[in-house]
Amino acid sequence: MKRSDINRIIREGEAFMRSHGYVLPPFSRMSPVEMTERRQEIANITGAGLGWDITDFGLGDFEKTGLFLFTTRNGRIEDLKQGRGMLYAEKAMISRKDQLTPMHKHVFKTEDIINRGGGTLVLELFGDTDGICDRDKGTTVACDGILRTIAPGEKLSLVPGESVTLVPGDWHGFWAEGGDVFVAEVSTVNDDNTDNYFENPAVSRFSGIEEDEAPVHLLVSDYGPWLR
Ligand SMILES: [Fe+2]
């Protein structure tokens, strides 16, 4: 992705969230220079992978296949192993109208995907057979506490206020219909470097970046190259 497009998407996304009455945490406003100067002080923020995350899933067409994410909190893998402590994570996301987040699953993370406002969020769900997305197999998911059996290929539509709980092995892809959707994710500890398995091997979690202008904010995937 071009850095100029990422900068524009960040500005548009922040305005969209504010229009829904949601304000991102203070570290969202730090410039790359400020992050560099306060590198030691913000080690917990960068270490947990909190912050901006704009991706085209490596396919080069953000409007068609992409997602806007901001990780607001994230726990510790060590705590998860011990079964107590900060076991949770939270993200604010924007799924644009007709913009696909491609079919994937998680092995460790359980996540609630919540429609906080805007259009309708549509999920396509499949079961797992021997680690592979099984397009002949459905699944059963909890939607705001009510169990729903999903046939293979059946679409699950979430209107504002509705959510679904996805457990490890639930294959899921999603997009917005009727308008952009402000999406929240509440989950167990999140490791985006290791815990995303895509059905299409050409898909990657993060984008390559073409530096055609200076970044307004660093992405989570920039922390390594820019701050180390
Ligand atoms: Fe997911």
C-alpha cells in the first residue's frame, strides 16, 4: 500500500469513529517522531502491538479486500498460559461497504465480533476439518448468547448492536452491506503475527508499504523497522 493512502484511510477512519461517538485512546495521536523520542516509555504499547493497523491483506486493492483496525488493548501470552492476569484484547475496526476480510481462522484466539453501528456486517462461516476450511461443513455460534446453527455457506447478518462469538477453528470472512460498519472486537490475547490462518495462501495479514510520503502515524507493523 502507498503510505499516502494509509494516511488518508487513517484520517477517514478516525472521523468515521468520531461520528459514532467513539474516541481512540491518547497514544493514537502520537506522531512517529514522538514515538521515537518516547520509545522507552511506550514500550508496553508497542510491545503489546497496540495502535494503528491498516491492511490490504497483501492483495493490493484495499477497497476490495482490506480492513481498518486499531488495537486499543491487548493482554499477555504469559498471563494466558497461567490462566490469570490480562487475558483479553480489544480492537476498533471499520469494515467498508463491500470490502472483504478474507476467510481465516484462529487457533488460540476466541473473539466476539460486534456491529457497533452503520450498515449490516455479513459473515460467511465454515467448519474446520483437519485444520482446513471445510466448505461442506457448517458450525454453531453464539449470537448475543443465543446459539445459532449455521449451514455451510449460510450468511450471518449482524445489524447494529448484534454480535457473534467465534471460537478457534471457526473459519470466517466478513464484509459490510448497505454502508460502512463500525466493528468492535473483544477477544482473548491477540497475536496477529502468528495466529491468523488464511484459506487463500496468497493472503497475508499485513501490507507491504511504498513510502511516497511521511507517515502521520506509525502502524503496528512499523514498530519493528521504525523504532528498533
Ligand atoms: Fe478473525
